[in-house]
Amino acid sequence: MTLVQLRHLIELASHGSFSQSASKLHLTQPALSRSIKALEDELGQPLFDRVGRKNELTNFGAHIVQRARVLVDEANELRRTSQQLQKGEVGQFRVGMGSGPGAMLMTPLLLLMATEHPQAHIDISRGSTTLLVQALRDRLLDALILDIRSLQPSADLKVEALQEMAGAFMCRPGHPLAKKRSVPFAMLREYPMASTPLSDEVARILMERFGPSAHPDQLVNLRCEEISSLLDVARTSDAVVLAIRASAPDLVELPVSPALDAKARFGLVTIASRTEPPLLGKVRGLMREVMRD
């Protein structure tokens, strides 16, 4: 039996007339008759008694119609849910964020979900690149938003580069270095340096610009995954923070000599073989809107 046959049954039960039901279903009367006859043959009992021009449900037919209504209603609900999932109106989206994207994107993403998709569920995870990638591979996350230069190339990962953003050495407005026209790198070393864990690519750039002493293992005194905490430290102490410039508009960018001239490359990471979650398109658009210099 099919849902189409059950819909035919429900319609005929409501009108009791093959001609009226066929007209409403946009079928010929013989086609409707064949559909009901095929359903009766499969179920093994008559569904209707033909009383003159009326077709009345048998006791068996009344029971079947009751069950059919439940099945058809569930199918209709399933279709509605599918449409809502495709639009991102319901369902769950689990995303992991690196420290830089987390500082700029987390609040706007939560606000977007609260205002435009209030029935959907979003879970945001933070952590190191290694832990987030493992969670993605374990199907605990649907997507990652990272500085993609921190990733090891892998055939199972789909990596989509979206935005590049400039990095900078920054300090509070009242910092001793804040009003200098040029800050030699050696002068930076006189103050605590705060940073999230840096990729090998960033380490290479730092050493090319400033020499071996700029390797993160030597340069960075204060390291943690939460850039927001590091920025707060820079706002209330003489620590200098190395971060995405746009993550802290209230801090002063130091004119370091030679110039840092380094950018983070942010992107989306998913499992190559998985279907894209419906809400990922919204996240992609939000990244382009929010994550820019």
C-alpha cells in the first residue's frame, strides 16, 4: 500500500461518493476505483459497503481509516519538518571555533540564531585545533571555523577559505609603547607577550621578520586558547597581545619595526563525505559580514 492509496481512502470515506472524491482528487472515477480495489485486495477485506449510490465504511474499513489518518498526518508532518530543516528553522547545528573566530563570531552567531532561527538548536565548542578536528571526525561536530593554516592537510577534510584578517601587536592606550612612532622588536621583548597558540606558518613568519628569538616558544609568556581573556589582560596591564587587529578595536596597534605584515586565513572545515548542514550557509554569510578588517 502507498500513502497515495491511503489518501484516496480517507477522501472517499469523507464523501462516500466515488465521483465527488475523484473530482476532488483530480482523478478519473475508474482510477479511484482501481486504487481502492487494490487496497482492499492487499488488506484482504472490503473497506466499503455499496449501499445504493452511497459507499459506507465497513467496521473493518472504519478501523483502517482511523489508522490511515494517523499515518498520513505523520507523513505530512515529516514533510513539513524536512522543509524546516532545509531552511534551518529547526534541528541542531554543532560548530567548533578556534580562538580568533570565537572572539569575533560567537556573539553574532548566537544572536542570529536567537532572532532568525529561535526553534533551532546550536552548540558551540571551543578548544585547540587538534581537539576540534578530532571531534569533527568523531561526528560530534558538524563544522569548524578556524585559522585554516593551523590544519594538517588531510583528504577527509573539506576546507573552504573565506576571509583573511590582519594580525597585530597591540597594547592598552596608556601603555609606555602606545605613543611611539616606531617600536623596534627588541623593545617589545621588554614586556609580557600574550597570544593564543600559533600555527607553524605564523611561527615561520615571525622568525622571518624578527629572527630566531621571535619563535612563539620564546616570544610568548602568556598563552591560552581564549583570546578574550588575553585581551582583557592587555587592557589592564603592560602586556602586549598578538592577535587579529579587528578582535580588539579599543587597543592600540603598535608600529613594530620591521612590520609584522601577517594575516590569519579563516575558513570552514567539514568532513568531505558528509552532506552540508542547512545552517552552514548562514554561518558562511555571517563570517563574510563580520570577520573583516
